Amino acid sequence: EFLRPTDGFDVIVKVLRAQMKKKTPVLLFYGGSGCGKTTLARIVAHSVQCTHQKEFGETCDACLAVKDFTIHELNASDLTGKDDAGNFAEMASYRPMPPSRYRVLIVDEMHFMTKNAQNLLLKPFEDAPATTLWIVCTTEENKIIPTLRRRCVSYRLKTLTPSGVGEYLASASKAYGIS
């Protein structure tokens, strides 16, 4: 998986690369179903671990092969309550395990979390250690409480156009040697 401007996300890729140089502690990806929010979160999660890439989002093959980076995902559509959020948030205070550089916490489908659960995340988002990166994915940004949204750098992802899908398939085919 690579982050490429040709994947139909030219502006997002450019802005995200610039933002990641600032060591942003919380990212919010939102947009319609199937637009690539979770995939982008996983690409970013691996990219922050790689020290060999020439440009952010172009993770080297060696780092892509690593399966034990400290990357955790919470599917909030299954675990919506305050206890679930609290247990997940507790991980933010620990340093990542080698070979990881960062502990990445991905909250997918966050709009399913209760308001109490979201409120519980306010402090962990605000006081995230330098070695922790939070990534939030949602299809309904308006269901995230405003105080939590303000702690995030937000990116609206659009569904790929047919030409964007074609560019992506051509790029992926070339990368994997498929004609």
C-alpha cells in the first residue's frame, strides 16, 4: 500500500504529507462509505513507522512486511461504550514496542460511539504523547462531538471518480507487475 497523488487524492496527499511533518497527534478522515478512510489510516499508520521512505506515504518494502508494528484498531460499530473507549484510550499512554516508532490508535466508525465515550477521549486526544498518533475514521463527521472534532486535523475524502479508479488500477497493476 502506498500513498500516491495519482490515486485520485492529489490535494489530500499533498496536504497530509505537509501536515505529517508537523507531528500531528490526531487525524480525522471522513467521507462516504468506500472512499478509502480506513485504508488511508492503515497507510499512514505504516508510513509513520518507516524511516527509509523518500517521501511520506511511500513506505519501503521492508517496513510494509513488518506485521508487529504497534498499530491498534477499534471498530466503534462493535464497541461503542465508555468502558471500551477507556480501555482503548489507556493504550495511548504507553510507549510503542520495538520496532515501532509510534503507537498508532485507529478508531474506525467513530460516529457509533456514545457521547460519553467520545467525551472520555478528549483528554487522551489533547495530551497524546509524542510517540502516539490517533486516527479517527467516520462516515458521519457531524456525529462526532464538536470538542473532539476541534482536536483533530480533518480530511474529507471523496469517493473516487471513474477516472480516479482507472488511475488507481493502472498504478496498482504497474506496482504488482500485472498487465
